[in-house]
Amino acid sequence: RPFTREQRTTVIYGMLAFVLIIVILQLWLLTATMNAYLGGDDSVIWPAAIVSLLCLLLNAGLLRYLGRLERARL
């Protein structure tokens, strides 16, 4: 059963809020990683890169879900 317009709007706003939180997390992660790297700590680079890649995949999955949601509407 397709969502109503109000339900789709609520889902899209929730996804937007979640994406913004993830992007802010990625910016903080980049800042903390660069600070540690410039301070001489090389051990944080790969874990930070993996977490950032997971955030990218999560955002891509949300975008794919949004595309499916819009296609189901038509």
C-alpha cells in the first residue's frame, strides 16, 4: 500500500534529519582525524576511513530508499 502524501513528507523529513546528523558526524570525524594525524598519531586513519565509508554507504542506502519511495508513488 503506498504512503499518503503526509506520510511521505514525514518520512522524507526524518531521512533529511538523519542525513544531516550523519554529515555532521563525518565532518567531526574528518576534523578529529586530521587533528590526530597532524599530531603524529597515524593509528586513527584507517578506522576513521572505514567509519566514514560506512556513513557514505548509509547515506547512499537512504537515497536509494527515497528513489524507491518516489517510484512506488507513481
